[in-house]
Amino acid sequence: MARMRIRYTDWPRPALVLTDTPRPNCVACDGQGGHNRAFGHPATGEYDGTEWEPCPCWDDRRVHTLLPIPRFPRRVRDDHSTEPPF
């Protein structure tokens, strides 16, 4: 069963979307949707960073656009104007 919520996103364009949420009583991720996994460099074994490993109880790609939000054009600044700023 999907557990949906409304969220704002700005990629690929600004919109309000309906998205899935992690299962709150999941034993594997404790409701966080996944966990960080530290990994080492293959040759030296030294710490090389962390990766986010999503839990199977949640699909973060399940997204439905509810309301696209228009992008407003940026104002063009004229830094070389001879007019006073008032």
C-alpha cells in the first residue's frame, strides 16, 4: 500500500508532487527509507566515502505531478546605468 505525501520539487521543473514515503514500521530502515553505507577504497581499504542505500519498502521514483509551478523570468540588472538608484 502506498503512503503518499505532497512535496515541493525543483527538478526538472518547479512543481508540487505527490510522492511515496517510507513505511514507518519497517524493520530494515526504521522508517528512514534507507541507510548510509560506508565503503573503503578497493586497493588500500581506507575509508573512501558513504553511499545512500535505499530500502525496498520505499520507491522514491514513484512521483505524480499535481501542480506545475511557473518559472518567473529573472530581472535583468543594468550595473552600468547612469540613473540614480532611487
